[in-house]
Amino acid sequence: MNAPDGVLMLPSHDLLVPDAANCRIIKIPAGGHAISQQLGQTGTCVHNPPQTFANPSGLFPMSNGDYVLTEGIGNWVSEINLSGKVSWSVQVPGVSAIYESSEIGPDRFATVDHTLPGQVLTFDHTGKAYWRYAPTGDQTLNKPSMVTALPNGDFLVSDKLNNRLIVVDPRTNAVVWQYGHSQVPGSTPGFLNNPTGMDLYPPNSRADKTK
């Protein structure tokens, strides 16, 4: 592998990996050490899914069983299934380093522009943008690496090189919560060091929870 960018465990416990710098998507069987399925041609980094991919930098499950695929070269986002069927593919305008797109609702997707100054945006399958968060000044995003929609409509953002997680209210574009100290890396409580990703525990998912 060459810079694999995330991994998904399927219900079968097989692993689905966007092998970014090899420009392919691979499946590894549960407990196995060999590739059982591959989409894309190793080392051919051109956007032409499912034959070839241009640096697949994100692969997230959709509500209909397909996947949102992000390609870093050319800022492409596509809907694809594991058979390689592509339902749509679009170049998202106004970004320079798209990363880790995900579905947030019917025909609504969220992504980050992994650069400085960075931004967060939502869009549809045609590439039409509905919201952009691109603050300036002391709130400028520095290579944000992931965005997650919260149940109340706010967005949780991993602002990587600012060493913080923030929650943004898209109705006001205000930061309503922050963990970490801006531009100050650390490993003690209250600090973060280059947070590259986050996920939310499903309710009651922890087996070791105490009463």
C-alpha cells in the first residue's frame, strides 16, 4: 500500500481501503492478508472510475448502500458501489484540495478543503454549493481534515493544523464549541496535536459502559 487513506469494516468484517497514492480501492477479507477485490489500476492516477481513480482520499458509506468517493486530484466526488457502478460524478468547484466527503442528507454532501486557508462546504450531486464556511482572521481554518454533521444541524470539524476540534453553527457561521487550543499542540487534557479525523460513538455502543 501507499498512503492508504482510511478503512471501512463491512458487515462481513472484510476491510475496504482507499489506497490513495496507489490510486485504487481494495478489499481485504476478514482475517486475510491478500486482496480479494480491486477497483482501479495500481499506479494509474487518472479520474475515470471505476477503471482508474485520481488519488482516492475518502470513501464513506451512503444510506442507500453505495459509497461517496472523493478523489484528491481534480477535486472529484462520485457515488459508486462495490461492483464499480458509478451513479454520478462531479468536480466540486471552488476548492483546491478536497478531502473526505460524506453524505449528510438526501442529495446533500459535506466536505473540507484541506488547505490554508481552508473551508468547509455542503453541495449536491451536481456540484452546486449550499453553504461554505471559510473564515478569516483568528478563526482561519488550517488544513481541515474532516467534517461530520451533528443531529442538530451543526458541523463538527477537525481543524488539523490549528490543533483543535470545533463545532460550527451553519445558520450563524459561529464557532459554538471548541476542544484544543488554537495553534498550540499538546497531549495533555484540553489539548490536541494534529487531529486528522474523528467519529461519533453510536448511542449505547460501548460494551464497557458503567452504571
